[in-house]
Amino acid sequence: MTSPRLLHFLRAAVRPPAVRALLVQCAALLPCAGLALALDAVGYGLTLFQAVLLQGVLAMLITWKIGLAPWWRVIQLVFPLALLVTSAFRLPPVLYLVIFIVLLGWYWSTFRTQVPYFPSSQPVWEAVAAALPDRPGLRVIDVGSGLGGMTLHLARVRPDIECTGIELAPLPWLYSFLRARITGSRARFIRGDYEKIQFEHYDLVFAYLSPAVMNALYAKARREMKAGALLISYEFAIPPYIPDKTILTTEGAPPLYLWRF
């Protein structure tokens, strides 16, 4: 009989989306292999490309059914085809290791947080700067700061405030940290998880993350931020919470959503 502790361990082990995506590929492989054998027995064998494409389509459908984020469907469809293509080039094994290390450094926490790399743009930075109260000493943090563009811009146009970016992935953090040092920016970059910092220390929290985490982010902000502080989300609304203000940075671009606590 399976113990509750073991069940808890198994549930925790399969909770990360990347683990579920891998299990989906394994699950898709079995019926595809069975179908290929059955067709081969009646004289109609699938080509390797057809078999790989079938597995990708089936994995994509299972991914949609179990409710993983939309980008996982594309990954599941392309992944078997990518393996087929790369195997044809007969690349040296060490190259795959290098690519893996680079991708791991760039997308360090995506498998757990479901937050891929989303870069913002200059019009967004300018709109956030315009939304800041006109008083010195403000403390601003960009959660999931990526390459640091937002934080560096705010530090440049508002030298009277304290600007911080926090990023969990090692390579984007290292890039933004070195960029600030080389350019002499006052911007500060922390490598870490924003869930482990206290929002009460900041007057504005900016986020360009993912729909998967926005409700938890709002709950943290509402619980921790002081009266009058601002939470700004680019592109992603947080239903059912109605923003106090919606800002369109450029025509056709996603809006900024602003909540004041």
C-alpha cells in the first residue's frame, strides 16, 4: 500500500511543468510506437519523419488537455522534430552540453515558475517613469528584471530614486549586473526569487512575468505593500482585480495595468 508520504513526494516531483512535459512525451511515445508496429504488420510502414511528427502532435494534444501553458504545446510539437533534425547533423556531443548549460543559465527557473523570458521595451520604460510620483527617495523594484533595461532606464532618468532589479536566472542577472558596473549606473541588481523579498520596502513594484503567477503576485503585493504604493503589470491583467489605471504605451502594444494600494 502506498504511504501518504510517498504520494506527497510523487505529487511534488511531477508538479514542475517541465517534468510533466517530459512525461507527456514518454506517454505519447507508447501509442505512436504501437501504431507504427501495427501499420508495419499490414504492410504500411511509417517513415521516421511521419512517426516523429505523429508523436509531436499527440504530445501537443495531451499537453493541451492537461492544461499546461500554451507555449508548452509548441515545444511539445517541435521537440521530437528538433531531435530528428539535430541527429542528422551528427554534431559532437560536447556541443549539446554547451547549449544545455547556456539555456540552463538563461531559463534557470522557467521549469518551476512558468515565467519565460519576456523583454519589455523603451516605450514601456518611459510610461513607467511617467507614472512615478514626483518625489525623491522612492524605492522601485523590477521583479524578473531580465537584462535590466527597465531598471537601468529608471536609474538614469530619475537619479533621485533607488532602482533595483531582481532576477533568478544566472545569465540575465550577470549581464545586467556587469552592465550597471561598466556604465557606472546607480541601478542595483539582485540574483534571487522575488517571492522571498518583502514588498513593503518598495513604493513601486513592476512586473512583466506570466499569467501563471499574476494572482499570487497580486496577493503578495496586497498583503505586503504600504498604503499608496503602486503595482504595475505589463501586458498581463489580474482578474478579477480591476486596475486603477490602464496605460497604452504605443498603438497596438499591450497595456500597462496599474493598481494603487
